[in-house]
Amino acid sequence: MNAENNTQESSTSRRQFLKQGSGALAGAALAGAIGARSYAGENNTIRVVLIGCGGRGTGAASEALSTKGSTCLATMADVFSDRLSSSLKNMTKRFPKQVDVPEDRQFLGMDAYKEAIDFVAPGGVVILGTPPAFRPMHLEYAVAKGCHVFMEKSFAVDAPGIRRVLRAGKEAEKKNLKIAGGLMSRHYVPLERAVEQLHNGLIGDIITCWAYREHDPVGFTPKSPGRSELEHQIRNYHSFTWVNGSFILDWLIHNLDVCCWCKDAWPVSAQGHGGRQVRTKPDQLFDHYSVEYTFPDGTRMQAQGRHMDNCWGFFGDVIHGTKGSAVLGEGIPHPRIFKGHVQTPENQIWKYDGPRHHSYQHEHDLLFDAIRNNKPYNETERSAYAAMTGILGRMAAESGKTITWEQAMASDLVLAPGLDDYTMDSDPPVMPDAEGRYPVAMPGRTKAL
């Protein structure tokens, strides 16, 4: 089977940085009193702010404006002016009557998210589309200002970041704010129906789960003359661990999450390996990972990630139970369930026969419906635990150690110390050596916790 893989966002040209330039709602009682009517504003229009204007952020903003009811993109923020301009042009063309972002509401710089969120607070919807290293601080600020949030995956790159996300989620609950996480597979109806069949016992007790992401190499753009080191690394965020959290987190998170969903459990430990066997790009990216996770009942999940030329490709999950098996997950648009473990057409016992479905749109439809109708909606914990599963796998593979969930969650290792106070003049936490190469994790030597 071949993977149906996603391509990473393309790089854009150099920009000139512009520098521009609180209090939270008073608890759950005030938030409850405000109610859904005020969340949508007096004219029932929900104001949206986009933080991080790359391809996925722009896509999420488009889906937000495509939900039922009146919506308006009111402000945007990014650290790169070319990305903001490109996104704004795209959005204005697609939604000419719903985009109202004049120049004075186009914010640039590392603190630009604050000014953009302030404009729609309280009650607006904040779309967080920046690289995952920035997710915890942006989520905290949006919740403090009384905004609902859609946060794209991944949700943090280290355990301290995960703990910040979890705390922000608890604060959101107190304030009756709605939080959605960008694990769209959870809202893909064909997959939902398949997982229901597994939970109803169609293949018996689940005994092994396999998460795969095997495809061509992740792209890389060489550093342009005059471009700062920080700009270079953020633009190539897939390639630097402090920004993206590693290939196993950034690229495998969906299918790790689906396996844990099928099993209805999170792992208690992990061990594994990985490295750079063929990759020569000057970055930190492992080109392969293989991580074995253990669930509380002793059964296992195996995660394989590889991005190399001329190799077997597959993007999906394979689930084995005591009576059968399933092929499903992100990358598998048509999930299938089989009797036994020989996955041939004659052994197929279930497939989805419903209409086509758009999971990216559906996750936004659910969020905005919850906002308009004041329904409980908070995906923070599940999203954070899915990310923590990827982080746990990275810790185990890059250190060569067996790491428990408790050890990983308690870790105080921060990949980018002081990130909240960065400016575009700051040096990133990893710098190139004299040959332009960056430090790479070494199993047996790299500190995991």
C-alpha cells in the first residue's frame, strides 16, 4: 500500500521585520453570565483572528469562515510580512465579504499575537497556526483574554509546554471557553464509525497497534544571505527539534493518536531508536524512527516513521485484535475491517458506505456550533496527551532509554529556554558549527529528561 501523504508548506521570501508595540475574565460565574449571545457579538458575527499565516493557518481560517453563521476575519499576525500578505490576499479573494483586515490590524513580530488577540477579545475565536513551540504561550494568552481557540497540531514540543497547555485548558473550562485541537482524524466520520466497530468488539480485544508514516524526504530551504538564524530556523521549522518537536511528533501525531483512540488508552512507557542514515541536509532531523510503546494492559503499539527516497511508503494504522484486524487512520480515506489477520478482499467484514466527508471542515463546524449554542467543548487534554505520546517517543528514541509516561510528564527539560521573551534579534537555542551544521541527538548520549 502506498501512503497518501501531505506536503509541507513551501518557503517564502525574506521580509522586513516590523515591531509594534490584560486581565482575564473574572472566573466561571462571569463567563457563564456572558453566555453564547455575547460570544457572537451583538450582530451574531464571530470575529476571528489568525495567528501564524502559513498554509495550515490559512487553511484553518478558511474553514472557520466557511462555518454556518456570520463570521469575520478581523485581524492577523505573523513574524513574516510575506506570509501575512500572501495569506491575506488568498483569504480576501476567497471571502471578500468576510475579510476586514486593514493595515493597522496586520501585526508583525514575536509579540504580534498579543495585539491581534486583544482586538477580538473577549469572545473572539483565535486560530493558532504557528509552529508548535509557540503554542503554549499563545494558548495561555488567548484563554487569559477570554477567547475561544482552534489550535493546530502539534501542541507543544516538550513536557513543560504540555503542562502549560493542560493548565490553559483547565482555565478555559472555568471560563466556559471552547477549545478545539487540530487532530482532524478524530472528526473524520468514516474513521469514527470504524473505531466504533472496534470499541464494540468486532475484532475482539486489541492486542497490537501499528502507526506508520513512510514517505519521501522532508524538504529544506538553505539559509538565504542576510537572513537571521532565527528566521531561517522558523521558516524551516519541520527541520529543527526545538520548533517542531521532531519528525515522530510533527508528522506521526495523527496516527499515534488514532492508535491510542482505537486502544482507548495512552501508553505507560516507550523505548526505541532512530537516526540520520541518509539525510545530509544541515538540520537536526532524524530520517527514521522506530518506537515501541507499552499500554497499561501490557499490549504494544509500534510507531514507524521514515522519510527517504526509493523506499516503501505507507501512511496509516494497522490494528490487530484477537478476532481480526483493521486498516485505518490518517492517510486511509476508506477504513476497512477484516476477519483474521490476512487483509484480503474476501476477509473484509466492514467498510464505510456513507457520503464523502471533509474532516478539516467538520472540526471547525463542531467548534463554531459549540460557541453559538454554548455547548461544552474542550479538546485540550486529549490533544495534549496525543502530543505527549509523540514527545515520549522522541525522548526514548533519541536517548536510547526506556522512558515511562510519568517520567516524561515530570520532565523539566525545555527545548527553547526563554522563548516567551524572544525577539526577532534573538539567537535560537541551537546554532550551527563552523561548517554550518547543527547538533543532532545521539542515542546513549542525549539527555532525555
